[in-house]
Amino acid sequence: MTKPADEPAKPRHLHSRALHGHPRLAADSTHSSSSTSASSMLAAVAAVEQLLDYSFSDPSLLNEALTHSSFSDSQLSYQRLEFLGDAALGLALSNYLYLANPDLGPGPLSDLRAANISTEKLARVAVRHRLYPLLRRNSPSLDNLVNQFTELVMQESEEEFGGLIYGGSTMKAPKVLADVVEAIAAAVYVDCNFNLEILWMVFRGILEPIITPETLNEQPVTMLHELCQKQGKNFMFKNWQKNNVNVFNVFVDGQLVGMGSSEHKMIAKLNAARDALEKLASSKFDFLMTTELLSGDGEAGEQKESKQKLNELCSKMNWPKPIYKVEKEQGPAHGKKFMCSVQVETSDNTFITLGELKSRLKEAENAAAAKMLTQVLVGGDLSL
């Protein structure tokens, strides 16, 4: 691969096909999810070729790349191509980043690569360029999931697109969207006889804007710092690692306002910062749990509202409702005591903890909720 110029030699993506300026996209994105005619597939192949400004020698590769495993009329699926595309796109991007950033070490280069081909970014690429409607599939539930995500992405401005690729939103990007992008990349890679340079020339356009060291550093963490500085508030990160996944919590004046995770530490921190910015900017996010409220010694007076507050926190964060379960009962019928567990599923992890024995079931649930709130706020080792 030759050393990259500041701009690609030839623009490869057609701005007229991007998401913004297409208000009917939400309606189009899940239309006709059952069997697609041969003529429709030919049209889909032509649409991708126009998008990439590339003519396939073997169009059957695109036919395979645009077929989901749920499509009942074919045994083809994009899974093999997605496997290859994940690696090929990562290597092509690595080559570009290595040549374009001669002063960067392996750590920052890894962060840049992760940001540029994260599931969140590739999913947005699929939405912007309307790739999902081209996919042959037969899965109404998948259509519904993609439609929900598409509606969220439609609310992002053109200027925001370069910064909203780290995740941390209230809804994770459906993996199928990133898979389709990787499968199409693999189709190009195979069609051009496994030439990484051609793959990058063809594919770079639809990945724009490429995240650079400057834009990576000035993104959510800096924005959060500036916001808190203007408002005279202090913020801090707490992080830990579980099963090779980095988890970050963001606190503003001692209050939990954001969470994020990733295998890459930098991306996890960016996820958390973006999540915090979204919550702080939302008019609905008027409830913040304080460590002072949640760090009691377990007495009933400090715990009695914990279940309600945990429910409110989950609602504000758009997490599922907590799940309570009686784990233990002991004592005679007239003096029975209960121990409850509570499970909370966040956008990134699942947490579970046990409360203390209590004489009433409601108190046992509140005890579990109080411990959950405290453990989550201090970054306890609760990941399953």
C-alpha cells in the first residue's frame, strides 16, 4: 500500500445516497423482509456497485454478501465473507494508519483502528448508505431492531457523525449492520484478487470521516471536561476490568452519570464519556444518584427507598427493570427472614448482588437494591 495522500485520489461514496436528506429511510429500512426476487437482487448489486464506484467481476460475491442466514430460499449467507471482511478491513485500515501516522506508537494506533471499524461506526455506515434494505432476509424481529436503531441514527446530524461512533448510546448497534459492511468489504477483497490496496481505495469513501489522532482526542472526554468546567462541576472516571473487558463509570460531583465498556480501554472511556454527555443533555435525565445517599451502613431508614430509586435509575438509563429473586428463607413461620438478590442489565453488562437477611420481603428487596446501587457506583466487581 502506497503512502496515503491527504485526500483519496477519487471519491468513492456518493453523498446523495447517504442517510441525511432521506427522511423516508425509516420506512424503507425494513420494507419487504421476506423473499426477494432475482430482479431485486440485481438491483441491489447495482446499488452497491454504484455506491462503491466499483464493478464486480463476479457479482455472485455480492449476492452472497447480501444474504442473511434467515433467508429461507437460499443456503447462502454472508457469514463466511463477514469473517474474512472483518480481518481484511482491519488490516487495510492498519496499513493506512501506519503510513499516515509515522509518529504514533502501537497503543494509539490500536485505539484509532478500534474507533474507525467499531460495530457502532460500521453500523452507522450501513444506515447512512441504506445497506440493510438491500439485504435478503426473513426476520421481522431483526427488522424491528434495525428500524429502532435507524430512527436513533436519523436524529444525528451530519456534523455529529464523526464523533458518534464509540457507542455508549441507549441502544447498542445491531451487529447485523456491521456484519453487512464487513461482508461487502470481503466481496470486494475477493473480487480484486485479495489486493488490500484496491480494497482500501474502493472502501475508504464510505467509511469517511476517518477518525484521526486529533479528532479522537477531542471527542467526548474533552467535551465532558469543557461542559463540567463551564458549570463549575468536578468529574472523574472509575474503571475496572472483567473478562478482558474494560468498564468505565463517569461521576459528576460524585454522581454516576455514564457507563461504558469495550475491549479497548480508550474506547471504553469514550463510550462512558459519550453516555454521560447524552444523559446530561437529556431533559428526561433529571435524576442523579449520589454516593452520599447510597453509601449507608445498611440500616432500614437508609434503604427503604432504594428499590424505588433503582427502578428510577434503570428507567432513566433506559435499562430493563431490575429482577428480584428470593434466594433464602430461614426461621419459623412467625419469624421468617428473607434474603433477596437483584439483577440489573445495563447497556454493556449484567450485574447481580445479594442483600442482607430481613424480616420482611420488601425490606429484603430494598436491601438488595441498596447494595446494588452502592456496588455499581463504586465500580464493584459484579460483572457476570
